[in-house]
Amino acid sequence: MIGFQDIGKAGVVGALTCGALLGGNAINGLPSTHSPFFPEEDYVLPLNRCEPVMRELENMHPAKGSVSFTAPDGRTLKLTMDALTDPYSETYYAEITHGGDVIASAVQMPLVSTVVGLLPTQAICQDLNGDGVTDFITDHSKHGNGLGASFFDRLVILSSSAGGYRHWILQTMDPSAADYVTFGQLEPAVMVTTSYARSEEATPHSYYVYDLWGFRDGEIVLANNIDPRFPKWVWMTFAENHKPATSLSEESRRRMLDPRRATEVRVSEPD
């Protein structure tokens, strides 16, 4: 088996596609052994997690199905998979209702979908931006193998003072409850995302890159200024590691990884 210390020597393609090289159990264990905070630092913010209240699946190809999550205040997020066969295309819609009324029209999501067995099984349903209205977050597998199985799209739906909701998508790895933290009065609710980067130097190494995000009204904003350690780069090793990488110049980091962004998805009615 190739160690994370040597993952660069194997090449990024092999690392991302070959499950025999990096088994699922090893990958699933990484969040507890590699993280942006040391074990003695307890920043975790407990959040409400909604279980599905309705799940409808059709055993067919192209796959179709939906899952709904209802928050304590009655607001419901419904995620619907669908696919068109002529021409073939995947579609994925998010809609929010309350008491039978649509309060956020269906939005077509640029997500990998149509694998009904991988519809989200949980959603975060909590006021994240402090306006008293429930927001929603779900994580969606990108269906990779090996290390690629760690990659997810994160859908964040935030209430807006302009009315309704705004929808955002970010990329992350190995999502978990530890991705939501608090810095007290300084920043009550913060989200962590994880990226992958590989150096191209004489002795290549692979890294996790952690970023902080804040919730401002209906918008997600990069919030690395909250903590001077961020964006935090951690070398991927077999041994537990939470230490910041110190051997990389700022120029090297810019070459290795594009700026992380949150992409807003605009409202689009289903056909």
C-alpha cells in the first residue's frame, strides 16, 4: 500500500481512482487523525440534524427519487433526482416548503446525482446566519473511488433578508459533524471545508488544506481571517497529524491550489 507520505510519487490520477491503493476504511478514518485543530481544542458547534421524513425511490435507469427533511419549525427541504433520456442529462432540484406553501422555488443543482442509494440521509437544519430562520446543509458524494471517495459537494441553503433563500455549493472532503465550529462571540457559527493539494517539488507531498467560512445574511464568505492559522495546510501522513505545514512558501501554495470559492446557484424552474 502506498503511504500518504509518498502519494505524490504514485501520481494524483492513481491516488484518486485506485481503490486497491487506498482502501475505504483508511480514508474514512482520516478526519479523526488529520484535522485543522488539535484534539485538545474543542471548537465543535452542535447543530440540529434532520432525518428524512419522506423518501421515495424508483428502481429504474435513469434513476429517480426524492428525499425530504423537515426542521422543527416545519420548514421542509425536498431534494429530487430526475434524468432525461433524450438527450441524456442528470438533474437535481432543491425546493423548500412550509405548511404546504412553496417558500423557495425549485432550484436545479449542478450536482452528481442519479444514484438513488447515495441520496443524502441527513441534513443540517438550523439557523446559521442568526436571522431566526432555519437554514439547510446537505453533503453529496462525487462518487469517486479510493481517495476520490472522500470528495463531496456541499449544498448550503441560507435564508436571505431579501426574501426566500439563496443556494450555494462548495467542495469539501470527508464531511463530518466536526466541520461546524464556533469562536464564541467573535463568530458564533463557522463552517470548515477541506481541499486536497499535491506539491510538484523534487520531493512531492500531499496535503489537506482547511478553510473557514462564515454565514452573512444569505451569503457564504471566506472567513480565514478569524484565525491566523488559516488557511491551514496539513501534510497527509499515516501517523496522526494536526501540525501546520511550515516548509511551503506562499508562492508554492498558490501554484498548488486554486482559490476556494462558494458558487451561488440561481433559481431555475423544472421543465
